[in-house]
Amino acid sequence: MAKIIIAGGTGWLGSAIIRYYLNAANELVVLTRTVRSARDGVRYVRWDGCSMGDWYRELDGADTVINLSGESINSRLTTANKDRIWRSRIDTTTVIGEAIQQVLVPPKLWINASGISIYESSDVVRNEGDEPHGEDFLARVTQQWEQALRARHTPNTRNVWLRISAVLFANGGMLKPLIRLVRLGLGGRIGNGNQYVSWIHETDFVRVVDWIINHRDIYGVIHACSPNPVPNWELMKALRHALKMPLGLPNYTWAAKIGGLLIGVDADLILSGRRIVSHKLPAGGFVFDYPEINAAIRNLVAKSEAHA
């Protein structure tokens, strides 16, 4: 029985990982700010994400710690929101590193979430071997996020920085509002439509996590991205085909910015793009179930409609 601890385990990513491991006779522990009773084979342990407490003892002898904590970036980047985004990433990473240093038997593996926003917006293909040069707020946060892990001296724990692209879920995440747009007849390109979307199917995301856990020679930066990032116009086309909507009005840049203001999201998140892939995954023998956007979207839309 493997003991897997997930910080930030109540969100979409954590829930997907829990579903994957639930029937594999594992001990699953979620670190959460909300008091919850154990259910469905998962124990919930309270922490505040920024200071040491009794929770740190859970790490003693654990097999894997996965830190997915982080305030959503799907918000207006006000000063207050920027502070929450920064602290929710840096503080949790720092305190987990301190906990690993204190336990008698440190975890074998520490997977810490990171993001592809560490790279600049560009249509140039980037992989794990490329030095990130992003200079905007999210790039700077991600750089400090990764530095917080590097600053922890955990020689007996294998460390992985998992730079996560947009994870496509059947019933949530970024796909849900896009499906709504398509059904309203507004599923054309967003902005100029040429900005790249780096993505990964929810199934492949959890398979990447499992692959990292089971390949003990893997460490350092890993990109959780499909091998085929696509321009925004191609993503929207795949959605229209899957939803049987032949036409979709474009969302011009000015309209996207107004829409962002109305729903409280920074429009630059969808008007900018990054073309990120992984060379470590295929080099290590990982095979994607959903490497192409059309098959991935068809599968996710079918799942969404089956649960409607």
C-alpha cells in the first residue's frame, strides 16, 4: 500500500488523481483548509498552507507528496488577487519543504505543481530543455514558485517540478465556458485566433503523474502537455465539430476584453498563448492516450453529454 498525500486535493486536478488511485489499495490523504470527515477511502487533514502543524507528521514515511495548491489565476489581476496567487503557491511549497526536512523518514517523491506561464507568450515550441524568459506577473510568480522548491534541501526525496498546461476536463475547467460559447453560436476564434493553446486531456494528466511516481529515475522539470498544442482557432473548430455546431461567430479582441471584465477574468489569459511540449515524456516511453485535439475533444464532449 502506497501512501499518497495531496495538498490542494479538493480541486479538479486533485480530484482526478484521487479517482485514479482510489481503487488501487492506496492510502490517500488530502491536506485541506476545511475540516472534513474521512469518506470514500480518503482522509482529510487540516492545514493552513503556510505554517507547521500536526499535519506534517503525515509526511513521515509517505511514498509521495503532491502539492497542487494555488489560488486560481482565472480572475482579474488586482493587487489583492496577485497577492493571493503568489502566497498560495510560494507559502505552501516552502512549508512542505520544511516539513520534509523535519520528518524522520522523508517521502520518496515530492511532485510540486508549476505552470507553463513561466515561459513568454510565443508561437515558438518550448520543451523542458529551454530556459524560460517570461517577464509578466504570472511568469515571475512561477519562477519564484519553482525557486521555493529548489531552496529546500531534501536530498532523500526525489523532486519533480510539474509544469502543467491547460487540463481539459469533461465537466469543468477551461472547457466548460468554451462549450457554452459554442452552443450560443459564439464559438469562433477568440482574438486573432493564432495564439497557441497548450493542453492535456484529464486522463493523460493523471497518467503522467502515475508515470512519474513509477519511474524513479525521473526528476526535475516535467511538462504535463500534449505533444500537439494548437492555435485557438483550431481548438474552437474541434469544439464546434464535436458539438455539431457548423458556425460560430468570432470573439474579437475588444469583445474578449469586455467579456473578461464582465466575468472578472483577465482577458490576456486567453488572448496570449504558449506552445509548450515535453521531450522527457516521449523519451522516457510515455505514450499519450489523447495526443490529438479532435479525439480529445470528442471524448470529453461525449462524457459531458452523458452526465448532463
